[in-house]
Amino acid sequence: MGHHISRRTLFRTASGLAAAGALGSSLAACSGGTGAGSTSSKLTMTWWGSDERHAAYKKALATFQKDNPKIDIQETYSGYDGYFDKFNTNVAGGSAPDLMQMDTALVAQYARKGVLAPLDEYVGKSLDLTGFAKTLLANGTVDGKLYGVPSGIGVNQLTVNRSGLEALGLKLPDREWTWADLKSIAREVYKKSGGKTYGVDDGGGGTLQCFEIFAREKGQTFFSEDGKKVGFTADTLQEWWEYWAEMRKLNAAPPPAITSAAHNDLTKNAVVIGKSLFTFDSGVYGAGGSITDAQLDFLPTPQGDWSGAREGNFVNGGVLLSATKKSKRIADSVKIISFIAQNDSAIKDFQLLRGIPPTDKARNLISAGLSETDKLNMANADYISQRVGKATDALPNPVPPPQGADQVWDLLFQSNLAVAFGKKSIKAQLGAFFDQAAGILSA
């Protein structure tokens, strides 16, 4: 996972959810139960990520082993695709790794199936979580117990072509901006550019996280707590689609052809191709760097500008490190988790490769070596995290996406396009959306 939660990341996670959903049948078919842990004399550890993340893990673990020569670590790493399929096979066969990188969207499923070990008894002893905010630790907490330690702060935010904005004589909006402010500056972009550039890419369905925050600002969730239905009302979705219909009409957002072309193709994102200056797709800039040469900056998702609007943002925990329940090396795994979280050398090894570091200490340690864009990115994530931590009206973090979530997300995208292309009226598409979403989630 990169610095933030991009739409592609969420679709990727959905494939992991499918793999997790298959875990129950896998276990039932095997006499090994939930797995007896590794039989190797070595502590087995597995993770997914980029080559850069692999190298960072290996370097940090080498440092750990110098100080802990009796803990011999066997490392296994890969890309995300197939990671949980392999993990499920190992669990069912009794050869689960002792320590693993866990997806925040999947931790509840694995914890409730008895695969992961609760870590509470180690906190404040061999597990040092000094500096971790409660809102961040919530990402690894299931039914009141801690099953995974978050790697960093993940937030939903807008990515802004700041150099393009400044070239038009416009200033970056204040972080405490609203949906009305977004509309205003997006219109100015189109006007100042002589109609060559739209303000913001179409968020009506093209980017999941902006609608989720909009719904949370109204006190509603994307999915219900049991995952059997959507958690927002037809009135909320109607208001959302009407907002973006007006944005398209005002040329504040691009026409549907541009939005459609960018679906699951980041190289065609409106900011990347120079057709807009604001995008909700944080995949434009992540742990692998930027895919545009423009000087980027970052802003929180706009706030609700109506009476009673709530804090809609939430903080995601990046990835987690979790110990498996049947492992005979849980105490040693905890030492590694604590080392990666708090050791100065390990923190510097990872930089931003597991997300924005989770503590002030870690962020201060790496800040000097970051690029200007990295620093802006980290500052905005830190700002959002602090604002969420102070909010008294924010909803709890979203529940893990249920089975069928990827289909519902795609339905939202396609529904917005149907409205944008004039194939359906908003009211007609509302009925179709809720009927189809109900069918998907009840299957």
C-alpha cells in the first residue's frame, strides 16, 4: 500500500477479501484446524510490497538480528496478488508464518476466525506503542483486542497540481475548505485557463473515498455494520450526484468521456494528462513517487458546508504487522514488531514505504531526507490525523468492506457515468443503484 488509500488499492483489497472469505471453507476441508504455526526452527515472516519495501524490510531485520542473534528470521515476500491465497493455504495446512504483514481491511475476518494472536498482554512491556494515537490503533483492533500494529497514517485527500494552479494566478485553498470552496476554485480554474483546464476530476462516482467522506459528514457510512446493505440514504446519494452534475454543467469538472477513460487507468487521470488541477485519486502520488512532473500539493477532502456537518475524515493504518495465534514464537514476533515501530534505524530504513510514519518521533526522524513533495504530503496527512483525533463528532472508522464491495464500488462509478452521459436521470439511476446494490450484498 502506498501513502494513501487509492481507488485501485480498494479494488485490490476486495480481491483479498474474496481470498479471506474462502478461508473458512479451506479450514473446514483440512484436519489441521487453524494451523499449528511453523515447524521451522526459524521465525517465519512474510509480507507483500514493492522491491523498495522488500529491501527496507531486509535491511531493518538484519539490524534487528545483530542485536538479537538468537532470533533467526526466515523471510518470504511477494507482490500483493496471491499473497492471501498462499497465506490461507499455509494456515489450513498448519504452516502459517509466525509473523505477517496484514491488510487493515482483512484483520477483522482473520482475527474472528482465530488465525491471529491478540497482542494486548505485551503492550507496555515488550511491545512499545509510545506515540501511537488511539484512532490509529483502532485499525488493528477487533472486538476490543489488538491484533495488528499499524505501519503508518493513511488518509483520503486531494492531490493538487500546485504549479498549474499558481501559473493561473490562483492560490492553494485553505485546509479548512468546504465543498462550496471546491466548486468556486474549480470554476476559476476553467475561467482562468481559457477553457483549457477543468478544476477537479469528476468525483460523482469516479473516486470512492470522496463520496464516503461526504456520507460520513452526514453521519452515514458506506456500508452498514453487518455489511449486508449500504449505510447511506438515497437523499445523500441524490445530493451528491446533483452536486457533480452541476460541476460538469459549470465546466468545473470534465465531461464523462475523460472520467470514463481514466477508470482503473491512472495514466489517464485528469491531473496526469493536464485536464484538471485537482484529483481525488491519491494514486497519482504514492510510495513509488509521482507519475506527473507537476509540483504537487495536498488538501483534506472538503468539509460539509451545511448545518450539523460532521468530521468525515478517518485515519487508516497503512498495513499491519500481526502474529499468528498458533505460532510458538509470538513473543519473538512482538519484539520484531516493536523494533520496526520504534527503532531509529528501522524508521529511517522504511521512510514512507509503509505509509506516513505513525508517530511524531518517526516523522521527525525522516523529515530531513524527504523531497519537497514528500514533506507536503506528510504534513497534510499529519494535519488530517490531528484533526480527526480532536473531533468529537467523527464516526468510528469504516467497517471492513464486505463480500461484493468491489461490485458495489464499480456500480457507483458506472451509475455516475450513466447520469453524466444522459442515459439515466438521477432519480431513475438512484432506484437502479439501490436495487442492484441490495442484490449484490445479499448474495
